[in-house]
Amino acid sequence: MSRRRLPLLLAAPFLAAGLAACGSSSLAADDVANGAEDALEAEVGARPNVDCPDDLEAEVGAETRCTLSVDGDDQEYGVTVTVTSVEGDTANFDVEVDEEPVG
């Protein structure tokens, strides 16, 4: 992804995605990161790297902070993932990328 792609990620801060909770009350951090990457890639056509250090509770309003990076760019951006609904074993969430880089 080129540096020109990063503003496109910032221009579309709210994205919905869904993940299966698989009978658990939380979503694994790696699954949340992959879901966020999928949602951002679908929105802008290029896949960023998202790292989420913590699992995300599968309940409405639960949120976690992640970090987004783009190959070829030294800057990292914060990402907030918030659960918006839970339908059966699927948690839907919004992904919001911070406007300013971390640090």
C-alpha cells in the first residue's frame, strides 16, 4: 500500500464487520485484527496491517484499541474497534482509524 493509500483509510473511519464468537463471550485478538483488516481492505482496496493486543468482549459497547501500520510507511495509527451488535454467535463491530499517527 503506498503512502497515498493511507489517507483513504483515514477518510473512511467507520466500517462494519462481523466475526463469529464461536460460543465464547469474547473474540480473540488475532480474529479482531483480521476482521479489521478485512473491513479496511474492502473499503479502500488495499490491506493494512492491524495488531490488536487484547481480546474483545462480545457485548455491545465493548471496545479495544489496536495499531494500524502500512507497508512502506514508518508511521502507525491507533484504531478503535467497538462492538455494535451481537446476533447469535456473530459480533458486529465498527473500526475507526485515528486521524493522527501515534507518537
